[in-house]
Amino acid sequence: MHPFICPCEFSKVCTLNFHIEALFRITYGLFVVSSGDRKHGNGFISNTVFQVTADPPQFVVCCNKNNFTAGIIEKFGTFSVSILEKDTSSDIMGRFGFKSGRDFDKMKGMSIKYGLTDVPVVLNDAIAFLECRVVNTFDAGTHLMFVGELIQSALLDSKKEPLTYLYYRQVKNGSAPKNAPTYIDKSKLEKINAAGTYKKFKCTACGYIYDEEKENARFSELPDSWVCPVCGSEKSDFIEV
């Protein structure tokens, strides 16, 4: 049960029931949203990109205010959207979804195309891309909603299917990064294990399972500097399964 401030005439406090799985039934794609130029660029994994008008074509991307890319979009006034393929690699998800551009250059080593505005476009595992110029910004509390007018778009691979958030969760066993609008507190997803039994922990970026019994070491005893051996995500990005 979660309290909800009712927008009715008397502003009463209502209580609504909701099931977490019901929220996951809303359809989302998964994209790399990038901004910057040839000298300074960054990007992040987003599942909130949608078209809002047809003439002219305009798209909205939603970005957490704490996300490094949010400030870059505000500075440069442009963004690109790389539409990811169904079998996108865990490296792309880990690099753009669970690591910060404050710590390293996400674009280094990537296949990058620069758009008409010099905005970087990530081509790795992309089947299409959009390039937009920001025409409006809305404050949505924890997130900023950037409205961009389409400058150009291109289809890179007509045969591959786009990656959806549902497929990412159910088949690839992934979950949303903590800054994503759809992020659910990991404590709600953890299972309670009997004291003294071995536990398993899953990397939310690539799905790697750390098995205490096989590793002969408790996950809690691993140093905070320990990272996922597959994609390099931090220890804090693991959940108990």
C-alpha cells in the first residue's frame, strides 16, 4: 500500500494498491542517448524515449538530474538516440547503463558517428538512430524531460529487431539502473534466505551470478572495490536471488 495524494477537489489522501509487475507491463524500448561533440561526449541507457508530435517530428528523452549526461544535454542543446538491437551485448549495457561518464570516457573504443550538429551517435549494436535539437525542457522532479526536434534519422539494419525492456528483464535477466525512471528499490526484489545457507547474487547489468558456494566466499566479505568479472559493474549493482 502506498500513499497517494489525490488530485480531487478536496485534496484527500487516498491509498492505492499497485503490483510491481503491473508497472513492467508498460512497453518500453532500450536506447543509448548521447550528447556532446567530438571532444566531449557521453551517453546513458534510457528506456524512456518517445515521439510526441509528427509535424514537426519531436521526441522526448527523460534523464535523471544526477546523470552526467543531463548537464551535457543542457550545455550542447542536442542529443542522439541509438535504438539498440535485441541481442545487444552486456558490455554496452554495463558501459552505458551502470557506469558514470564522470569516471571514464564511455565513447573511447566505441564505433561513433558524428551528426549534423556534431553530436556523437553510438553505432555499436544499434539498428537505427535519431538526431535531435532540444527545443524545450521540463522539470519532472528527479528527472528532466528534454523535447527535441528531429534533425535526421537513419536505419542501420532493417533485419534485426529492437531490444525491449521486457525482453531485457525476462530473457537477459537485467534490471533498470538506479537513475532510471523505472528503477525499483533492490530491497523489494531480494529474497530472505535462511541464516547460515549459501546465497547467490546477480549482476543487474549482465546477469552474471555470484554463487557463494561455488566461490567458497561470502558476497558480504568481498571488498567494496570488487567488480563483476564479466562487465565490470560495481558490487552495489548486485541483487540477491
